[in-house]
Amino acid sequence: MQHKYQISRKAAGRTGLTKTGLTVILSLSLGLGVGLSLGACGNGSVSAPKTTSQSVSPQTSTSSPSEAQKKAAEVRILARYLSSAKMTQQIDTANKQMGKNGSVTMTSKDKTVVMTVTLNNSLFGGESTETVKKNLKAKKDLFTDQYATIGAQIVKQIEKETKLTHIKLQLNIKTQDGQTVITKTYTEKSFSKALKNSQNQSE
């Protein structure tokens, strides 16, 4: 079953998107079941997933040794999953679909999936980078909630396949000059709110 999340023409018009980039489609695909695209085909580069694991210091941690070991193990499991061949293939496919319009990377930090989406000016009809930044900042909630809905699907799939729980999502949206314009972290509770907001924006 394929799910698609998109910015409606009405909502897209409010963000400054032109006709060539009206929809941002984030759909399920292949083995993992999750693909990320911007509704365009072409060649895209893949950033190799990088992971950051955090050790637990006995001096500062209030957790018992067994709890600390469990947390460390969960961090490793998430890191391995995101750097697996399956996940790398998904990111590769997503970037090829996004083509000149941008790219996506997925890494991990502790028990947080870090999803970084770079949106190139071509998605906005070739507007200047400063104009794109202004549009993104003005419609921060619209963009983050749209991407968070698919991020929630990714997290749900990871939890299902790894048996991990309470995974967070950190969403970073960058412009083509590499500057992070928007950063937002989602939990299981805020995923539901993002989905509701996304549906309301698309009406």
C-alpha cells in the first residue's frame, strides 16, 4: 500500500512555490517501505550515513549499569540500521528521484533519527537563495509538518524492524548554500500533531 503526503496547490501557493514545484511527495517504496522525493526525477548524490554514538559516563549517569548498557545497545542498533545496505539504497533512490531539486540524508544521534533535507532553488522556480530562506522561515510549520509526517512513517518502520521504542526525529531543512534554516525535533506525541496540522494545511 502506498501513502503520499503532498502540499496542496493552495498551500504551495502560499509558500512561493511555482507550478514546476507545487507538490512535495513523500512516498513509501522498496524494502524499507519509505522513500523521499520532491516529485522530480533526475540524478542525485548520496551522502553516506554517519552515526554518532554517545557513551554513558559512570560519573554523570544516574542509570544502573544494566540500564546504561541497554541504552548504549539501542544507540548501536539504530546506528547500524541507518547505515545498513537497505537504508543506503533507500536514500540513494530518494536522491535520484529528487534530482536537481535537493537531497536527503539520514543519520543518528543517540536514539534520534536525524533527517536532513536540502531544498535547492530549482524547487522554488529558481528564486534567489535569500528569497527561498524567507519563504521557508515564513512557512516553517507548513514545511516541517509536511516532512514530519513521512518522518513518522520512517520512525515507525524502524521501531517495527528493530524492536526499539521511543525513537525521536530531528528534522533539519537546509537551503542549497548548506545553511540550516529550520530545525525541529519530534516525539511520538508531536508526530500526531504534525500529521493533523499537515492534513489541515492541505485542505
